[in-house]
Amino acid sequence: MNTSDIDNGTGTGTGGIDADVTAELARLRDSIDNIDAAVVHMLAERFKCTQQVGHLKARHQLPPADPTREASQIARLRQLAENAKLDPAFAEKLLTFIIAEVIRHHETIAAGEDSA
């Protein structure tokens, strides 16, 4: 928690923030922190799976990238984002970033630089 959000005993946080507002901020930030932790753990699991895909592709001399799958996944994620009331353009940017990282991993594996 930011020290400017802490109640100074006068009913308001330092800087004049009401104690109730400070408590609500803390509650919301705790939830955000929990969600961030879950996102990190989910990404870790996703990358464990994509590493396995990379090894499978390398063993069978398949290309690191699969543009057809990528396009399908982007369309699928955009629809999921719309249904969840999340900006589909943001969701696409995020998935595009993740896909680029996965392809980089697959290229490294295919080059024999990752023996895991």
C-alpha cells in the first residue's frame, strides 16, 4: 500500500484522503494484486505448454510459427474479449505479444539451443 493512503488517525489518510476511501482503495488493490498473481501463474502454465509444443514441433521439423492457428486464436480471443466487455484491440495486442514470445521460444528450441 502507498504510504499516502494510510490513515493518520484523524479519520482521513495522509493528504486528506478519507479513511473509508483509503480502506476501499486497499481492498481493491488487494484484489488487483491477487488477479496479477493469478495472471502470472496462468502465463507460466501457458508457457510450459507452449514449450512442450515447441519441442514437439522441433522433433517433427514443423515450423515455429503457425499463421493459420495464430489468426484463429486472435479471432477467438477478440470474441472472448467482446463477450467479457474487454477492449478486443487490447486483447489482440496482448495475444500478439504472447505469440511473438512463443515463436521466439520455438525458434530457440528448433535451433537446438534449448535441450529441456
